[in-house]
Amino acid sequence: MNMQIKRIYVDLPDVAVMVTLGETTIQRMVREDEFPKPRQLSGRRVAWLLREIEDWAENRPISDLLPPPNTGRRKEKINAARIQDAGQAA
């Protein structure tokens, strides 16, 4: 019996990969109330609710601008496996 457990919480490195922003950018946006705040899981551990990250992403405005041709190219191969792992765990 192979039981798949739905992921509820996501840590900062995985959030950064999911929304294609840097960890520092996410931390700044949290401080400026532009990104969901993490939840306290224990005395020294925080993580984001997956559904809050998904809601934030869905509610971003649609851009009229196209990204530059080289956006994300360098990190694409590095992050591809992590994105796939994050999606499978969700």
C-alpha cells in the first residue's frame, strides 16, 4: 500500500522555488506585508501554508510585459528537480 501524504506546510527554500523569487525577496515581502506570513510550527520552526502560497500566486496581477529571454535560464536545470519534488509531495 503506497499512501501519498498531502503536504500542508512549505519551508522557505521550497517557497522560493515554487514562486520563482529569491529567499531574501520573500523575507522582505513578508516584512512589507506583500507576501503571506509563515506559521509558527514549534519554538524555532516556521513554514508557510501551501494553500496561502497558492492563493497569493493566483491573485497576482496579470502582466502585460513579457519576461526577458534569459530569465531563469541559469537556475532552470538546478531548480527543475526541486520543483518536481515539491509538486509530488503536495
